[in-house]
Amino acid sequence: MDYGHSEQPAGTVTLPTAIKILVAGGFGAGKTTLVGAVSETRPLRTEEVLTESGVGIDDLAGVETKRTTTVAMDFGRITISDDLVLYLFGTPGQDRFWFVWDELALGAIGAVVLADTRRLADCFPSIDYFEERGTPFLVAVNCFDGARQYRLDEVQTALNLDPEVPVLLCDARQRDSAKEVLITLVEHAMKLREARRNAQ
């Protein structure tokens, strides 16, 4: 090798690796908040105001102050390093918008399932979705003000998660907390990918 010359042709630019991540969870779990808190660009949001039409359809128990809902997706971007960029796609939380999920999930390396301990059962549809498709995921327990705090092992048991699924606390409003969740997911997904490759 000639150490006096670059191996890349002059004028070429190395683009960072782009990784797609889903942010999922139940209605009102904090998906839009997390994407907005961590995105380095103004996030794309498809929120609509809750109306009388949703009465009897949208369960507001525990999230009575919620006034809007995501009807398609949230989108944001965060640069982790010079060679790694994450693209975040927040999924809609209500069943009637789940037809969007298959399109959003294409090409995703993994997912964050946001959990609200006031409505923990709302996580099950997201968990089932990713388990059925073999998509790596973790559960991030969003620390809502006034909500009962559970130990992480209690959450793991309550959600009947496999032991290797990471469960961690987060505050979806805080950029550093959300960033830590995303880094943990990427590391988890890469570890699973390597394990699957070695098993072949």
C-alpha cells in the first residue's frame, strides 16, 4: 500500500450509513414526543385534533389531557456520528391506522416500543407485531409524571418478554434520554444480526 495516497479517488465523498428505526407503542405513550425531542431537524408530524367522532373508539383512560393523535407517522433524523445517521419513523398508536405499519416497517433494523405504565397492556400489539416478524426491539418505559414506577424486571415479566429483550427507563421529553434509547436499540439489533449470522 502506498501510504502517501488515499485509497479513494480524489473528490469522492463517503456517505454516512443510514439506519431506519420505528418508534411504536400504544396511544399516548409518547412516540411523537420522543421523535420531536431527539430529531436534529424539525420533525414531520401528521397529527390531527381528537374529535367527537373518536368517542367510544379512542380510549383516553390515563391520558385524558391528550388533544391530538398521529394519523400516519412522525419522522425525524439524528446524526449519531460522522458515519451513522438514524431515521426515525413514529407509528400511529390506534388500531384503525395500523394498515400503515407494514409500509413503515420496510427496511427498519429495529424498533423502540414505548411503554406507559398507566396503560401497560397497550404495548402488547406492538410487541406481537415485532415478534411475529423477527424485528429486533426494546421496551422503553416512559417516565410520566405521577405514574406509578415499576422495576424493570416487573415490566419484563408483565409483558412476557424474552430475557434478551432490553427494557430501560426513559424520559421521551429529554434528548439525551431518547438518544440513549436509540443507541441501545442499534447495539441490540447489531448483536442479534451477528448472532444470526454466526448461527448460519
